[in-house]
Amino acid sequence: MRLEKRLAPRRNTLIAATIIYNAGRGRTECLIRNLSSTGAKLEVRGSVASIPNTFDLIAPGHHPHPCRVMWRTLKELGVQFVE
């Protein structure tokens, strides 16, 4: 069993969103796979290697959410929302 380190429980989702970085010059489409008040797990089609450690996450109908990458795999990112 894996030790849970999250500050808030997450709920499973399937929300299309966009990762925006480099002052808006870079963008990557993603899916928000799970979500809480403190962070999310994001899935991208390509590699996450070009995505920086901080960026804005934009979901339809919501303001941009500044994020910090806490972990990454080949196609997924775990992010923490920052104030």
C-alpha cells in the first residue's frame, strides 16, 4: 500500500485543459485526471520533458491556475496549486 502524502483528497475527473508556459509562448493540451483544492494529476499526449517546473493551468470556464510540478512520469505530471 502506498503512503498518501496529499494535503487534500482528490476526485477523479476527465477535464480537457491547457498548460501555458514561457510567458504564453508555450502551450500543451492535457487532461486533468484527478483534482483537489491543492493540486491535480495531469496527463499529456506527448512527453512532459519540455514542460517547465512552473506554469499556468487553464480549464474552460476557469481563471488560470499557477502550478508547481511535484512529480513527473513520461506522460503525467502531479502538480500543486500555488498562490
